[in-house]
Amino acid sequence: MNRSLFVAVGLGLLLAGCAHTGDSPAFRDFGVRTESVAYASVQVVGDDTIVVSQEPIFVKQETEASDRDNKIFWSLPPGGTYFFSNTNQNPGIKFDRPMPNTRCDYYNNDKYTYVCMYKRANRDKYPYTIRVTNGTIIIKSDPTVLNN
């Protein structure tokens, strides 16, 4: 009886955690969505490897008539050792071939969340570089964004 109760409570907590996704940018495991706002969780593994929760990040773009921006949020675990670099020489996110009018920066001055906004871009794969730092070293990675 106690074992069944323990399993039921554990399963309930797991389902409750999965049900809370919210719309605010924050680190979340498997934060995959197919909308004009995309969320990607970023982790540093072994002090030298960056892992992104989705590769490529898929953006279902706003229509051409829309005045809203497409947005991509990248989030590291808050309060962690690593945070996004944000200098002119080493921006946290930099596209190899920028999409039209791409603007990238910290989200609400949070060094653990980076956002890039842009208007509708050609349907294509866009490679980019992620740069995170612990204040001493900068680690780089080169994933991609896929626009519909």
C-alpha cells in the first residue's frame, strides 16, 4: 500500500511539472515549440561543451503582413557558473548569415537569457554561434535555426 502511494505521488508531481510550461523565457528541459517565439535551453557539459535542447531551433514565422517580430530565447540555468557573453567582440548569440534586421541582446538585462528578434526571413537554415563565459574563459558552439 505504501509503495503504491509513493508511486502515485511521484507520478502526480512529474505530471504537474510537465504541465507548467508558461510563456516566459527561462531555462527549461525540452522546451521545444513550433511558433514564432522559440525557446531553447542551453547547458554547459564538462566545462567545455555547449548543449542546446533543440537542434536546429525551428521557427514558424509570422506572416509577411504581421508587424510582430519572430523571437528566439536561449536560457542557461539561472544562477549557474556560466552566463552569456555580451560584448561587441563576443556576443552571446551571433548569426553567421544574419536574418534581416536581427537584434540580439540580454533579455531584461538577465545574463542567463539571451533573445534575438527579427522580421520574416527567407526559408533557410541559419547557423549561429553561442558564446558563454564563466567570467574567465569563453566557450563557443555552432548550432542552427531553421525558418519555415
